[in-house]
Amino acid sequence: MSNTAVYQLVTDRIIAQMEAGIIPWLKPWHSTGSAAVSRSTGKPYSLINQILLPRPGEYATFKQINEAGGRVKKGEKSSTVIFWKQIKVTEKNPETEESEEKLIPVLRYYQVFNLDQCTGIEPKYWKAPEPTTASPIEAAETVINGYVSRSGLKFQNDQPSNEAFYSPARDCVVVPMLTQYDNPAEYYSTTFHELTHSTGHRSRLDRFTTDRAAAFGGTEYSKEELTAELGSCFLMAHCGINSATTERNSAGYLQSWLKALKNDKSMIVGAASRAEKAAALILGEA
């Protein structure tokens, strides 16, 4: 059976799954524990505090550490976190003598220590992730290595990551490490998705023309996501990686992007054509 026939079969099966009902997309990799967490709440800090804090882990104030029976190691320096909220106050209007409620911004800051700077205290909420034992699949590795070598694309898969993406500006694909997945098929599905995105670079198939509106969630962005996910499915089929989990997850992912296109499944047809060209390029057939 030719690749084109296989790709059509894959497309038909995915559409059939989508027509069967709503399928939720699930992130297929484990988080790397990269967030900084507050010991007092057990929740990740706000984005600004994630930036301010030097590394992941559980943080507590000097007082909290001492009260829990711990001690800060000699010479360790604290980090600053900020806390901002609005509080209601009632004030009397001097002109009308009527009471008025106002929102007053309150900004506070605290000095905290990562628990790895301490002794005698263990984290309650944060724990480093356990690596999984997923093994490489030779056929898929051959496809990835061949494409990266021929294209000159930068490919980063040797460092923990909580996200997978392609950066056109850097011409670089970043994916979570294989050991962050329980199922190696999910790793290759994710990697093939991002590699398909990379074929849109101006030096390859030039799908990212500047006159297109590519805002997140917009029509062109949605079409590109459909193309990338179908490209991933085609490459998985080419490598003989059959996984009901990845197929279902792909159907859920495609379904989520079709909402931006008013659930117009005809968009899949155009995306499949673009994905077939992308897959041919990645396989060295174009």
C-alpha cells in the first residue's frame, strides 16, 4: 500500500473517531517539576514569582522553616517573592459626607528559602519527577535523525521540558525528553507534530508567509495545527507505530482546533494535503 493510501486511511479513521463524540486532549508527557511552590499553600507561585525565584522547588520563610523544625544552612541567601491584592476600604467623602467603598492595592514582599537550602525539613508538596523507562523506537529515530541532519534544523530533546514547540525564528524544535513519557509512542507523536511544523519554514515548504494572519487561535493558526497533527499521524503510520492512545489523543487535539474553524471537517482535507507534503519532506521523498 502506498504512503498516500495509508495517509487517507489514517485521515478517515481520525474523522470517524471525531464524529463519534467529543474527545478530550490529554498532555502525554509528565511535568518536570519545574514550578516553584509555596509551602504555606501548596500551590505554584504566580508567574512573576516564578521569574523571581532562582529554581524549582518548595519555598518557605525563615520562620516557617524554624517552626517546622528545620534550619537554614549557614551562608544561604534568601529570595524575594511578592504578594499583591486589592482590599476594600470604606472612606467618607469629605464633600458629600457619604461613605464610599474603594479598592486599595496592597503590595507585600517576603523573603523565602528553597528547602534544598535547609536541613531537618522535607518538602510537603514538591517532589522531583521520577524518570520513566520508555525505550527508543528505531524506525522513528531513523526518520528524526535523517530529517534533522538533512534540514539543518536545531533539535533539542536532551533536557527536561514542560512544553513542546517549534520556533520559526530560531528554526528549532524543543520537545520533552523521552524519559518524561510512559508510552514512547506519545513521544514520537509529539516530536513528529513539531517536526511537521518545522517544514513550514521559508527555507522548506514556506507555509508561514508574512501576509497571513497567524494569531493564536485564528484561522491560519488552526489550519497549521491541523496540518502538524495529521503530519504526525502520517509519520507514525509510516514507522509502523500503532497506538490506540495516540490516535485517540490526535483525534481529540484535531477536534479542539476544529472549533476555531466552526467544526468544518472539510478543513481536514486541505490540512491532509499539506501534511502529506510535509511528511514527504521529512522522509526525504520530496
